[in-house]
Amino acid sequence: MDDNHLGEFLRARRAGLRPQDVGMASHGVRRVAGLRREEVAVLAGVNADYYTRLEQGRERHPSPQVLDALGRALLLDTDAHLHLHRLAGVAPAARGSLHITEQVSPALRQLMDGYAHTPAFVMSRTLDLLAANALADALFVPFTPADNLARMVFLDPVGREFYQDWDRAAQAVVANLRQAAGHDPDHPPLGRLVDTLSEHSAVFRRLWAQHSVRGKTRDAKQLLHPDVGALSLTYQSFDVRDAPGQQLVIYHAEPGSPSAHALALLGSLHAGERQAAPDSAGP
């Protein structure tokens, strides 16, 4: 990946805004999409030449105050604002925080196994599935392998059938990976993952170039499982405090709904698989 991560991000977010989005009049013929550099500089209250140097990578040490002003000018939401600071190296734990253990603690595994009626799994910032309970294993059984959510969405043909709103799932995955890159843009496994996805998916390349940033919190999922049919679920994600970078994700179906009954059926259909492989560590 190019080492001018801050400049790439600024250019991409500038290109995604129109003058009317920020209350500015449009003057002259625009040869490229988005705001001009001079317009961003005016909105942020910084020198236009200084902003140009930031985009070109000739200036790499903006102050927190400048970054805050740029975040406001580019209409960045909370996740993107933090990402901007990380790329500039001024946010807390801006470097090295992807380098975490991939071992999931026995206590957390026991907690997940206690959720017998809902899928639960632990993933890394780069969306590797590190551990899962029995129902999550059953949920992801169509994928071969069920090892990384990004690869599952973009590279496994099953993904387009499994995720009913595939476009939304794809956008979310890329935004999650962009957030991970903000913690450590030069993390080798992340770089290899991005290279692989870029090589094999034109959609991924297009979305990656947009520099959208979002963390996992809560959202709806419309899934289609070959064993039980349609599933309408929501999920909640929780940071694992004793393993920074790990997240516990729990899927949930409305009690008494068809999706809740489908999850119960899915659990019954796959109930014997863990017993046959008691040492399984998850996906």
C-alpha cells in the first residue's frame, strides 16, 4: 500500500463532497469531481499551500487543531474523524494496535458457548474469525472456509447469496478494514488481505478507493441460509477489553419471530457437529 495514507484519505473524502454539500457556491468548470483543494483550505481555515502539501505527503505532521478543522470541513463522522487523527499519528495508540494476540481467552469462549440460542463470535480488526459458538459455526457453514468476513463477502461465491443486501455488506466490510488501516496502515497481514481482495474484486477496489470508515456497533442483517431459509437478524458488537482489537459480535432474532424459529432449527440440524469435533476452535 502507498505510504501517503493521510493524503489518500484527504483526497478521497474531498472528491466525495460537492460545493452545495458544504454551503459553497460552485464557480467555473470543474474538471474533476468534488471540492477543490482551495475550497477545503478555506473551510478549514488553513493555508491552501499547506493543505496541498498535506495531500501530497510533503507535510506529515499536522496539529490536532488542524485535523479537527479538516474533519469539520470534510463533514467527517466520528469514526472517520478518529481515523484521520490515527493516520496523522496523533491519536492515542495510533501505531501497533493491530498487533494483538489472536488467542481468545477460555473465559470468553465459555461466555459465547453460554449463548446457546444465538450466534456469537470473536473477530479481529482485520475481520478474521477467531472463535465462534456452535450456532455461529452453523450459521457460517455455507462458507469454505469461514475464516475472514472480508474474504467471505468478496471472494466466496456463496457470499452474494448468503448476504441478501450484498452491496450494503460489502460497503460495511470495506469501511471496517479502512478503520483497521487507521490503527496501523503498514500492518503486513492487512496489506496482504487488501492486495488479495483488490486483485480479485473490482468492487472491492472501487470501494477501497472511496476511503469510507466505519466501525462495527449495531446493524441489521438479512441473510439466506441454505438449511433454514431467510433470517432477519440484528447484531451488537463489544470491544474485548483484555484483548484490544478483538470484538465480540452477537447476532439476535426477535423473540417468537420466524427468524428465531429458524435459528432454533439451525441449531438442531447442526447439533451433532461439535460433539463429533470437541476440540474445534471455531472458524
